Amino acid sequence: MNVPVPVSAVAGGRLATPLLDRVRYPSDLRNLSSGQLRQLADELRAETVSAVSVTGGHLGASLGVVELTVAIHAIFDTPHDRLIWDVGHQCYPHKILTGRRDRIRTLRQGGGLSGFTRRSESEYDPFGAAHSSTSISAAVGMAVARDLKAASGVAEDRHVIAVIGDGAMSAGLAYEAMNNAGALRSRLIVILNDNDMSIAPPVGAMSAYLSRLLSSRSFLSLRELAAKMARRFPRGIERTARRAEEFARGFLVGGGTLFEELGFYYVGPIDGHNLDHLLPVLRNVRDADGGPILVHAITQKGKGYGPAEESEDKLHAVSRFNVVTGEQAKAPAGPPSYTRVFSNALIAEAEADPDIVAITAAMPSGTGLDAFAQRFPSRCFDVGIAEQHAVTFAAGLASEGMKPFCAIYSTFLQRAYDQVVHDVVLQGLPVRFALDRAGLVGADGATHAGIFDIAFLGCLPGMVLMAPSDEVELMHAVATAASIGDRPSAFRYPRGEGLGLVLPERGKVLPLGQGRVVCEGGRVALVALGPRLHDALRAAEELGQKGLPTTVVDARFAKPLDTALLERLARYHEVLVTIEEGSSGGFGSAVLQHLALKGLLDGRVRVRPMVLPDRFIDHDTQARQLAAAGLTAKAIVATVLAALGWDMTLEAAAG
């Protein structure tokens, strides 16, 4: 078995990795013996720990698939054979083996490797990931494309392998894909990476032997022969024979009935850390003919690294850490995060209102609802990686008079948009959506950025959409949402820490659709939605120094708009700039539409909406992402001066 990572490793240090040093691409694995592959796995695990200690990232999942990664690349002809990793949390060993080891210490850094699989990064990443449960659907598509090309005379005889975790299997999309794959009977391999079994299944020598036997070509051929013979029997005998075989397989290997019913040939469970088990089984399923196969591999998250094995969360996601102790680098003490402020605010509201309940889709700690669950265990629901169900479940609660808060990252609410529209908004049900990680999110990059919610929620009839500018305003947004009983509402807030403001014990209910004037000016008006208010205030200070007195407004609401305030600003200012950390089609577009319909764009006011650019912004620090997006105080000043026709060249020279 694998050897634990030596404690002599130090953060950022490099261990001796003689075999791994010889491997640049997976083809280099295919001449190694099974004993050498075991050594390689040990070296790969050590290199993964060493690299992530420098960069931070998703460590536990990557350590759990080291042997599986080595075995897949040793047995299959990647990248010709397509290998799809679900979510991508576990892809770091894969990146090291596929020509990216020299850049692995740039992981999640600006200009460096993505923390997930990415098509533009490598031909070994045939499908990009980061959102859960997509791998089997993509794999079915690739398998069908292969078969269609073959039928038209384009021979592309390749295997398609999807690796999906047991958590990702909680999403309905995975079962929709498996149902389709079983009906199509396309040749496809799904590897279920099961690292959270509450009761350990049999994964010993007998199970490994039976898995090898049942996945062998001879057994599969015998099974097909028996099936052909059974089809010649009267229907009742055929049905009895099929049930007998299913019973025998279930008795021998202890599972797989659900997968068999979906049309997959089930193999397993096998020890996902034992290459003597993995290699022959993967070789057998590679050489098998027929329809889709599911290989059930039992793994341990954080395997082989003591601090990860002992940690409650198996060091799922870590900052930089000391390899010897596993101790993570701690940021200087600062204000509480927006996530924690939301959690505390919701607890305060729930203390006063027993009808308030909370829902999360497998992100209790990420959304701050772990604290809510401790305080109100019967009023907090983790529905698994199932955002669609979370939203309609919340709608059902709301229809019976409960007050559900559905806490989902902005980027993940995209997965449930139909349910938001049809099950919540169309029926006017008062579900409250708490959208964490709204805006740019730093190291997780474009896949996790919450940049579309203002546009896709703002267009929905009856929706109330808030964007608090700081942590006190977030508390007010929670209280306001709790008070809205006749329509759906949402409030968005960013990743990271607040400003360190003194927080009240409980938020206050805001008048719907009413912004606030933070400072009065004259020629210029800056209307900010959300935390970009503070860049607007800095820009106003600089503009004032240039003789341009500036009004700054905290919009608070993207919907309903404060139309009276906006009309007044348009009438009495030369330039009106809206600022939001979201895509086009959001707040600025709504402001322009309203002013145009009122005929206020025909006068002297020049309106300039500032939004995120029409492109995805790669992983980096949030500050650098905002600079790249052109949403800093400096960019606001430049937008105002350009609207006034000031000579920017002279401005730059004077600066």
C-alpha cells in the first residue's frame, strides 16, 4: 500500500522523487511495473502535498485519488481516451502527470494553473469542470459523438471515462445522464470515487477477486451468451434467469442493483488505493465490449497525509500550510466575513420568528448555515448537491406559510434557474435567496464568480433584489427579506471580510426600493450597487479635488428601482455613473431604460453604466480582478472625466 508523506517534508520543500522526475506525460507510465507505479503514487502524493502547501487549494480530494489517477493514466491511452473529472477538486495529481508539474506551484495564482480542469489549459482536460455532477452527461455526449463518427466512416476508437464522487452523485443530473447512457447502450466507463461510506463495504481480497472475475472478458462473454440463450426461452423463464443472475451478482459483490437497473454493468466495490486491485479491473473494463460499465472504488479523502486523515474535513480546502504539522497559515485577525455576518443576522431573525427556516445545497459551512444548524437543528436543511430541489423545496415550504431562506452561492443558483422562475416567481412565493460569493471571487476564478445574478433575477416580475454595500447593510437586507411576505426576494453579498463596522444586534427593515444619498455634490452623480460604493466614495474625493463636486448614492436595491431619486439625479447632474459588480443587462441597464422612458436622456445628463466586461476574468486576487474589470476608484474617475470630455492625456501628465 501507499507510504505516508514523510514528516521531513517542509512547506515549499521538494522531496526526492526519482520516478516522478521521469514522468512528464502519462505515456511515460505505461512502461512501469506495478511495483514502480506504487512507488510513483507515493512520490505523486508527496509532490501534491508539497505543492498545495505553497498555493493552498483542494487538498483532501486530490490525496484521495492518487492511486486512481496513476492507474487510469497507466491503463488508458489519454489524451486519446477521454478522461473527465467531475467538479475538479481532485485534479491536482492529474495535472502533475499531464505535463503541468513545472507549473503546479502556480495553482490558483494569477496567470497560473486553474484549480479545476480547463479545456484551454491542456488537451488532457477534455471537459472543463468546477460545478458538480456534469461528468457523466459530458461523457455520454463524447461516447455518442465517437459512435456517430464511426458510423459515418471516421474511426475514432476511444474510451470515455468519467470519474465522479459520491457527493456529486447526490445530484439529479448524474442519474439523468446514467438513465440516458443505459438506454443508449454506448460504451462508457464511469468510476464512482466513493470516499464517504457510512458503513464500509467489503473491499478485501475476495471482493477484489470477484471484481476481477466479473469484469473479465470471459465472464462478460459468458454473460452475453447466457442472455442470448435466455431470450430464446419463453418470457417467464427469461425473466427468471435474468433475476437469478442479478441475485447472484448482488450476493457476490454486495451492491450495484440501482446502477444495474439504470443499464450499467456494475463492478466493485474495490479498494481505490490498492493498485493490485485497480490495475487488473481497469484493464478488464478497458478491454470489455458492450454497454456502459460502472466501477465502484472505495477511497479515503486525505489518504496518506496524517494531518488530512485526522482532520474532520480531511483538509478539503486549505490555505498555505506547514507540511510537517498541517497547520494552515492564518490571515491577520480582521473583521468577520460577510458569510458570518449573514449567518449571525439570520440567527437573530430566527430567534424572533419561529417560521424562519434555512436551506443549503451541500454547503453548510460555506454559506455559514452550520452555525444556524447548531442553534436550530430542526429548522436547517442540507439537501445535498441538488440546487434545483433546494429551490422547489423552499417553494413548498413557503406555500405552507414558512419563511425559507435558501442560501446558495450566486454561481450555483444558475443551476436552478428554471425552478426560480417557474416554482417560485411565477407563483409569487416568498422564498428568500441569500446569494453568497456575489461578484468576483479571487482564486476560484471564473467558474465560481457570481456575475450574472443581477441580470437573471432582475428581469423576473415581482422580484425584490438587494445588494448591501457593507456588513451593516447586509444585516438590514436579511431583516428586510424576512419581512417580505408577498413576493420572492434576494440579496447578494461578496466573498471576504467586511469593513469592520460596529454591528447592531439585529438589522432593521428598509423601505422597499429606496436608496440612500451618502454625500451631496453637484455636477457628477455616482450611483453604486453593493460594495463598490466604497470605490465610488474614493473616486468622489478625487473628483472633488479636481473641482467636480460629486453626489454618491448607495442604491441598495436593484429592483425595485428608486425611480424618484434617479430622476432627480438625472435632472440636476451633468454626469450620472452607475457602478455594479455584475454583468451587463443588470442594474445599469434598468436605470438607462427607466430614464429613457421618462425622456430624461434627451437633456444634458450623460449616463455611463460601469459593469463587468463582456468576458470571463481568470483567477487572481480579488483586487487584481477588479482592476482588470475596470471597477476601481481610478476607473470611475476616468469614466467621469471621459464623459465630461476632459483631455485624459493632460490628466495623466498632471498626475
